Amino acid sequence: MEKIIVENRTDLSWQYVLSYISTVIAEGKISKTSKGPQYCFVTTFQLKNRVVHVVADKNKLSDRFVVYEG
């Protein structure tokens, strides 16, 4: 069984946050680490007036995504 954890540190709606995470997941587990393959560590999305980052980390039993602006 797979599980994902999402932490939204923005004021964006969940619709947008999940669409960014979905894009990262669609690219697949492309980073090779000692924990095994995992999703891209940091993916940046450029919007009109903002920049949104999706940070991915692999825990023992799940994949964790943190979304923030910067």
C-alpha cells in the first residue's frame, strides 16, 4: 500500500496544490537515493506573479510533498 503526505504552506487552494503534486508524480521517481528511487527533490512552477515550489521526500512508508512559495 502506498501513501502520500501533503503539506500546503501556501494560500493556494487545494485544487492548485494537488495539480502541482500530480505533475511531479506524473514525471515518476526520477531521483536515485540511498532510500531508493524517489520523486524529484524540488520542482518549481512559475506563475504570473508567484513562484511555487514542490519539495518531495521519501519516508519509510510514504512519500511526502511540501508546497510553498518563494
